[in-house]
Amino acid sequence: MDLDEFRNLIAAVRGEIGKAVQGQEALVDLVLISIFARGHCLVEGPPGTAKTLLARSVSAVMDLEYRRIQFTPDLMPGDVLGVNLFNFQTSQFHLTKGPVFTDILLADEINRAPPKTQSALLQAMNERTVTIDGTDYSLGPNFFVLATQNPIEQQGTYPLPEAQLDRFLFKLVVDFPDRDIEIAILSKHAAQALQSDLRNAGIQQLVSAEALAAGRALVDEIRLDNTILTYIVDLIRATRSDPDILHGASTRAADALASAVRVRAAFEGRDYGLPDDVQALLAPALRHRIVLSPSAEIDGRTAEDVLSNIKNRVDAPR
């Protein structure tokens, strides 16, 4: 696969997903970037903004297995990972695999589960492996978590710890579509068909497992000049000394941002990254990785405001 073929493939994938998910083009692009960068996504938005539909559409277009977990306060780690059950007929333990054994895992309202259950995903997201009763089980190279949070209701929720937030490549903020898009969605009268069977609604598989692997191999070859790498590191280090930030971004954040920059460059048919790529991905890659100082929160500043100030302050390469 060359860059032109890859760019055309991504354009076709965007079109297929757009048949089901309308008005969320930026969200779709960032989810696709995360998949090809081998990352995970945390999506925050109100109910009814096509988060579940997006995950199902991506799985259909890419021929990836899809499973969903509804996180609740009584959910246990075994409900996520699976458990060894004793078979009295064979007098042996047999592993009953949990929903984490899939390609695309939709962790719906992940912050409703207690920390013990949330932590069940830490190893899976970082190593694509889970350990059950001392035995390691591989989840495969295509394992991808799309976790959702509802920003409206905070009662009965457990904020994700920084160690888990750092496992997500992007935190994406979803809002309601504009008026014309909502009218277009209603005019299709296809909501039931899309929810029940995406393939009957016209969603076609375009990306095989081989094509996904080839695309990732192509992305790995995208060149990041030393000036781009230095720019990324300078931005990350600036978050650690900014007076508005209590805890800055990690080295893992720098590596994740560099991977995402490579994918964005490939999406646009370039074999090299640009400062524009870094700037476009800075907020979604870092907004969940920094902790604002109490004074910044009192003054009403947001993570996006602080990151924008850093971006304006750190000189970009020319």
C-alpha cells in the first residue's frame, strides 16, 4: 500500500461511516487516527450523540469484532475480563472469556464503575494482554477501547485516575450536531435500521485485517524531522512548568502525540509530519493528561485555554 492508496482508502472509510454518523466528521477522523496509531479514545458527550453508533460503524467498515460493556457501580473485574469456572464433568477449570476479548470494545459510561473495575482495563489497554489467575491471554493487535463518559450526570460516578487517563491517546468532546444536520438525520427515517443492522443500512466493509496492518506499517514509515520531535517535546515539557498546571503531561503523552502526527500526515498523503499536525492534535492528545492548578480552576480556565496559551508561547519550527 502506498500513500495515495492509503489516502483514498481513508476517504472511502469516512464516506461509509458518514452514512450512519452525520455531523461528526472531526470525531470520526480522530477515532480513525487513534486506531491506526494503536491508541484508545475517551469520548465525552451527552447521551444520544451517536457515540455507540460510531463504534459499531467503525467495526462494520473495518470488519472488526465489536462488543459493548455497560459500566455500572456493581460491575466486577471478572465481568470484564472473564473467570475460570470449574467443569464438574471434566474436573477441570475452563476459562469463560469476558467481553474484553474482542477487537473494538465500547466501554459505555466507564466512570460509573468503581476504581477496582476500571483498573481491569489498565493492562489490556497498555499491553493488549490480560492476566487471569496467573495466565496471560493476548487480545490481539487490533484491540481498541472506545470509552464514553456522560458529562451531565456526576452522581454515582468515579472519576478516572490519571494513570488510566494516560492510557487514552485522545479525549474527544462531542456536542450536539447543528440544526441542519439534525433535520437531515430525521429525514432519513433510518434510525431503527442503523441500530439493528448496519450492513443492511448500506455500511460496507472496506478495510480487511491485512489492509489495517498494511496501513499501520505505512504510518510507521512516516518521517518526523528532528525539529518536529523537538517541538513535541518542548510542548510536553512546557506543560510541566506552566503555573496554571499542577501536573504536566508524561513522556508517554509525547510518544502518543508523535504517533498521531504520523497518522494525520498519512491521511493527507504526506510522508512527513508538519507543525500544523502537532498543533491540530495537541488539545485532544493532552486535555485529559494535565491537571489544572486550583487557581486556574477558580479563574474559570479550561484545559483547552491553557494548552492554547502553551501552543502560542512555544515557537514552532519553520
